[in-house]
Amino acid sequence: MAPYLILDGYNVIGALDRYGTRVTGSLDASRELLVNDALKAAGWTGRRIIVVFDAQGGPDPERTEMRAGGAVRVIYSAPGESADDVIERLLGHLDGSATVYTGDFALQRTALARGVSRATPREFAALLDELPATTRSPEAPRRSRLADRLSSETLRKLEEIRRRAE
């Protein structure tokens, strides 16, 4: 199965200038821009992406939307539940490897404890920067990443080594 990328929605929005309301005009527009970026990333990388938002900022709490045939799932937490709670629950039920994109230190530690990778919102921005421009065709070459050529077992072992070095 393709690995999952899980985005802590409002955390990513708050950490990256491209999603700031000064740029987008509203929180709704910021949320939609993040979801659109997730759709682009899913299409070009082949990874399934889950974007999780806290209920209080969302249009409709405790709701899940599937986009692009399920390549991107958008989840709004239930009232009284945080995006972190939803992400922690997801980590226990995924049928593949995952990377959690968040700047929340506690959630990063939880992800590592569950045996999944963690990355910062800036690393998600870097992933977006690696994608070909939207006006280019899918055949256009993109910058190759070493991680794209390694087996999941090799990536897991490297992650273990990296964790020991922290």
C-alpha cells in the first residue's frame, strides 16, 4: 500500500505563510488551498493524504470528505475532540506506513512512539516545491528523491538510526 501523509491541518496553515489569511483572505480559503495542495501532492506522489482539522474551525464538525476518489481524505474532528486526538486514533488503524506533518511537539513524539515518521510543516512546503509546475505535463521530470527509490524496510531502518541519534 502507498504510504500515508497525514497533515495536522490548522497547524500547517498556521506555520506556513502561503496559507495565512493575509494571503488567502479567510480561514475558509486557507483551508481550501491546503486541501488543493494536498490533492496536487497526492496526484504527483501517489501517496494517500489525510488532512485533519479541529471541529471548532471547520464548517461542519465530525465530518469526513473524500476527494479525488479517496486519494485525499479531509476529516473534521467531533466537537470536544482535537485534530491531535483524531490523528492519534488514525495512527492505530492505518494499513500502511505514514508521515505526520505537524509542528506540535507532543504529536510528533506520539507519532514516533507509534512507529511512524514525523515531519514539520516546512517539510510539506518543500514537498510541494518539488512538484512540477501545474502547467507542466505529468511526464515532466521532477527532482528525484532518494527516499522514493528506497524500500520501505530500508526507510524504516534509516528512521530507527535517525531516532537513536536524537
